[in-house]
Amino acid sequence: MARIIVWAVLAAGCRVPSEETSKYNDDSLWLCKPGLTHDYCFDDLSATEILSDNSRAPQTHEPAQKTDVDCFYIYPTVDLTGFIGNHTDFSDVTPMLFPIMNQAAWFNQTCTVYAPLYRQVTIATLGSPQADKYKEIAYEDVREAFQYFLKHHNAGRPFILMGHSQGSMMLRMLIQREIENNKALLSKMVVALLIGGDVIVPEGDVVGETFKAIPLCTSEEETGCVIAYRSYEEGSPPTEGLMSDYPEGTDAACTNPADLTGEKHTLSAVYFPNEYDFAFAEKTLMTGVTTPFVLYRNLYTARCAKDSNGISYLEIGIQQGPEDIREIPITHDDLGIASSLGLHVIDYNLGMGDLLRLVEVKSKAFLGQ
């Protein structure tokens, strides 16, 4: 009930006067952070690995008992209604739990995850003439949550920013307005995962355009950099929509999590939810599996490629040996979304094993370990 009251007051136009009275001191406005009665980032992440001969092997996920790094996560668009405006009803957080479990929660093996609720714009708003106005409302929540996190939880520790889609958009704005020009704050940023978002760089370069001083990551131990990509299936490159509207002389960021040079490489560990029910698709990947996730190794590849407009994207391919009899679990046709979005919904799932490795390596490099 407290959650509904807080957002109802804000929707009526009342502003929070200062950080001291921030609405984010209410635990019900966080999905993940220490001290919650239910921290969703500690729900079951066990997986069943599907081996090349189609046999199965159990896999466990172990959160770290102690961390030296924090992760601040903003989830993607989950309000798929036709309403124009911001999502303000948080009486049911079920829609947010799919990205929490498929994206943020996995990183608790390296960092302490903080994931606030925010008044994101609905999917219909993104193409509306009023989009910018409503995005600012969403951004103000993200900014306030981040400032509350810094003041009351972070205690000067190194931090990682993680987002997807609209979440990456919000964090891009946060970096531009609050972090990039704040040397003290920027010096604490280990890496930013702005997956499925709108990071733009000058063609052939790794810095400029979206961020003036923060480059794309080009090596595993590099810190203070950005990992960003949008994934599409081999043979189904982006042909319209999100990948066609870039200023002349610029390119979409593509940092291949499997190989930061951009070359083709096998994705180390791909984690899919076994019971898939999100957006416009519903599917069970493997019958008889009792774990929430299924794991595939040595099946998918990734490389940075160019579409017909010369814009970069992460091309996901299949690499099966002669004795590999596994069926391909998910294609873009299974996702029930526009072809221009490709594999957008599973951007994190595909790169998860490599993203986890990169975050761990970069955190240790940052800490001098």
C-alpha cells in the first residue's frame, strides 16, 4: 500500500523537496538491495545445461558472500500498454521480474545489486511526440534513486552501471548529466553495461558523440569504459526502425562481449529462461526441466557486423559440430517482436557468461587484485 501511495502523490504533481526526504528511503521502491524482506536478486538462478548430445547436467549459481563493488541496475521497458505517459502503478511488480532474473540478478556473484522501481515511459510513449516530456519524468526517478544509492548505500565503493533498452537510455542520460563531468564520481565507475540502448560513436572510433570522454571497452581489464550492443540473428540483420536513424559519420556502438576486438568468437555461456512468458511470446524450451534456466555452451557465436546502412550490430550465429544434436532453442521468430528489434529481448541472456566474466575481470583490475 505504501508503494501505491508514494507514486500516487508524485503523479498528482508533488515533488520531493530534498534527498533527505527522498521517496527512495521506502524499501518498497526497490526490487534489489541489501536489507529488503524479499531481495529478488537472490531468487533461484539454478540452470540445467543442455550438452551437445542432448544430455543434461545441473548447474548452480552462487552469490558472493561479500563484495567490494556495487551494481546499479535499471530495467527495460516492461509496460507494453497503449497508454501514453509514465507507468505509476507499482502494486504488481511481476513485469519487472523477468528482466531482474534474466539480467541483474546474475551479477550478485561479483557485486551487490541495487535495482529501483521508476516511472518508466510505456512502450507506446516511445514513438509519441510527447516522449521527451515523459522520459524526463522517468529520468528524474532514476537520478533520485542513484543519488540516494550513493548517499545511503554506496559509501564511496566502486560501482557498475547496468541497463537494458529504456534502462540503458536512462543510464546514458545519467552519465551525461551526472557522471561524465564529475571526475570524483567518474573515477569510481568500473564499467557501464548499456545493452540494447542508443550509444553512438563516430564511425571507426570508440569515443565521442554520445559520450565525450568515456570510450567503448576494447580490452578485458580496461575500466571506466562502456559495453554496448544490439543483437540480431545471422541472416536477419536490421533493415528498418532502430538501426536506420543515425547522424552522418556516426555508428552504433558494438562491443562484442565474447571478444572486445569485435571478431567472431563463441559465446561462453548462454542462459535462457526455461519458461518464457514475456512481451508477445510464450514458450517452454525444454520439457522435464525443473530449473528456471537452461544453459547452452559452445552453440552460439557473436561478431560485430554491418547492416545495409553501414551501421554496426552484434551478429549472433550458430556453431554446431557434427555430433552436436541440440535443437536451436530460440530464434527471433520466437520472440514475437518487430523484426527491427531482432534478438533485443535476449541481449543479456546471449552474452551473460561473457558479461559476468568481464565484470569480474574489470572489478579485480579496478581494485588492483
